[in-house]
Amino acid sequence: PRAWRSKRGESMPRFDVNQLKTQLKLALGRIKLQQNKKRNNVLAQKRMIAEMLSKGNDESARIKVESIIREDFIIEAYDILHLFCEVLLTRINVIAAEPCLPDEVREAVYTIVYAAPRTEIPEGPEQ
């Protein structure tokens, strides 16, 4: 396979389409798993907050709510990563056929590369 060209015309190594497809499918499964895990954790924390409020522990409940808000942001980030992985999976033939990275998938690739080391998804790109 021929090498890709960057925007500046530099030659870049070609990627393995089958390996990318496999890694994206694994990442999609792992993202769903992490989302479900976080959602279940949030539900348990909400029950704990209700119990705290019924006992009058308002300050402790307030701290727990902040934790839930952070978890909700993480779940939303996983939603975005899931969508971008699906975009790459559906556009994989277009990506493989082009000599450089197509503009319509550039945001998806950049986002996944940026977010991968910051998530609990081991199938993300290596650093």
C-alpha cells in the first residue's frame, strides 16, 4: 500500500484497514461497557444521596452531587467518542482510498487520538 501524505506533503506510514476496523469495534464495545458501568454507579450514588438527605446530611449530599455531575460529563464524553468511532467505522473505505486524511473524518480522528489516553478505553490509539 502506498504511504499517506500529510497536508504539508510529508510521507506518513500507511495503516492496516482490518486492524483499524477491529480496534474500532472493540472500542465501541468497551465504550458501551464503561457507559453502563458509570450509569449504574450514578444510580447507586443518587440513592445514597436520597438517603443522606432523608437523614439530614445536606453537606455530604452536596459533595456527592458534585461527583455525580462529573460522572455525567464523562458519560457524555463517552457518547461523543462512541459517535466518532461509528463515523470512522462507516467511513473506513473512504479513509483507505484517499492519499491523505479526508476532511470529513479529521475531527473524529483528532478527538479520538486526544481522548484515548484520558479514558478507560485500552483499544484507543497508542501514544
